[in-house]
Amino acid sequence: MNQGVIRWAIMAGVLALSACTTPPASDPAPAPDAARRAPAKTPAAPAAALPDPAPLAGAPDAEAALLAGEIPREFEQGQASWYGPRFNGRRTASGERYDMNELTAAHRTLPFGTLVRVRSLVNGKEVDVRITDRGPFSRNRVIDLSRAAAEAIGMLGLGVKDVLLLVPGSTPPVAASPPAAKRPRAVRRAPAPR
């Protein structure tokens, strides 16, 4: 390449950069039409400083939210499903009547009345439910939610969603959901020869 062209390109670049950083000599007066359309800017009053929210009592960090007045701990991860109209009004394993519009759930091992926070691993939404029933009876599922709870975490259309279960720190240690019992397969016998 010609050295003259290179020098010219370097000087053009330096001039362009210096033009970007040099302030104008004076601000031009606004056009009369623009002055009529735009209201004059007044300096904004300084925003009042808001106090930082107080951390939750006993919480290790500000993001931890209490569950039944305690710090939640992770319990189990897996798939959640939901049950609704077909079971509405029937007795649950705890003896209560199932109401699909309440925030309840079924779990295989957690004691009845245990509060559980169900966090969707798909969209991050959470809902607190109370264990009132036993289930789910499908493999790879860890909890069955009421219709209202399923709606709260956005899973009505999906039917099944990956979730994380959190329980209060004082919940007695129990085994996580054992897999649903396998049904024995019917054995087909070959017809006897005739």
C-alpha cells in the first residue's frame, strides 16, 4: 500500500475522534417552534432515599423467604402433576374433602399438614401448599398439586412440570418419595397345542 494513503487514513481517523470529543463552542438557540412544543426542563428534585428492606428474622440472606415461620430447606426435586375436577369433593387420605380451589397437595411420605413450597424449575414461580393426601401414583412424579396450586405456578396447560420441593427447617426427616409401586405385568400364555 502507498504510505501516503496510510498517513491520510490515520489523520482522518484522528480528526474523526477529536471531533467526537470536542465540545461545541456555544449551544445554539433552540428554534422558536421547538421552544413552543417542548416544555422547559426543570431540575429534578433528588429522590428521597428509601431505607433498605430489613432482612427476614433468622434468614441467612435477604432472598430467603420464610415458610411456616422458618427458613425453608430443599427436600426433593422431580416432576409435579395436578389433579382436579374428577377428584373434587372426594375424601383425601387425611380425611378432608378435596377442594381443587385450595392450595393443597398429595405426597407419598410427608406428614399430613406439612407446608411445602413448590418452586417451578421452568419459570421460577412458587406456591406454598399443605399436604392433605397421598400420591402421586405415577412413576417419576414427586407431588400432585391441587388445580389452584398448579395454576399458581403456571402448569395447567402442561400437566407435568419439573419442580423443587422446600420444607420448613423443623420438618422431621422423612424419606423422599419412593418410586410408585410397579404393577405386575399380566403373563400371556401361549395357547395349548390342539
